[in-house]
Amino acid sequence: MDHPNFLKLFKKEGILSIQEGNGNLITLMSPDNWRPEMGNDWIYLLFDTFQIRSICEQFSEVSLDIVEFASKPTIYHSKPNRVIPEGPIVNGALKFSLIREPNWNKLLFQISKPTLMKIETGASAKVKTDVLFPLFSPSTKEMYLGAEGEVKILKG
């Protein structure tokens, strides 16, 4: 993965389309660039658990432990932090995922803030990588995590 080039393009435009190892296309975007007409099917990508506080309401220790110790790629649904002025929210919840795959995690670390991601169809990629994007795994789970420790499996 060409981290310096990807980062340069992302920082310049605030958005970057990438074709990952299986040929799927994803778009990474700075949350500052999101507009309601872009739809709500975006997921916040995080490189570390401390970033959860910047996008979600205060979590219980149980919810934090679930995120921290998850062994498979997981998309979480949770109530947004009140300081987020607007964003891709569906039924009062936003989606996020902690990306652990080393190459993608390094790119997110270099971007240094929560980053929006959307799966694209019919668009063209600016860059390509052979590295597989972890959320395309058939074992990807989806869960709702509430501030009081509520947990609901949405897709197992």
C-alpha cells in the first residue's frame, strides 16, 4: 500500500476512492466534507478505541471492552456524540468500525482523525492496492452498542 501517495491525495482533496485487493471500490472522506445529499450509508473508520469518544456518546466499560476485544471485523451502531453537528445518522445511530488490519490502520493513523468510508459501485478509483479491506470479509459482524451497556447483535 502506497501510504505516502494515498495520504497526500486524501489531504489535498479530503476524499479518496480506492480499489482494494478484491476489486471492490471504497471512498474515504473527511467528515468535514460530508453533506446530507451524499446519503447516510457511510461508516466512521477508527484506528484506536480512544477515537470513539469523539463520535459517540459516552460508552460503558462493557461496550468499550466489546470493541477492544472483538476478534472479527465488526461494524458498530451507536448514538452520536452531541458535538457532531451533523453526519450520516440513521434511526438516531451512526456506524463505526475499529480497523485493525495493519496497512489500513496505518493509513487511518496517518490521516489522524475519524474518517468516513462508503462502499461504491459504478465509480472509478483514483488509486489501487492489493491489500484487502477488512469490512468486506464474509465474517464481518454488526452490533448495536448503547451508552448504558446495551448490546444487540444486528448481523452475526
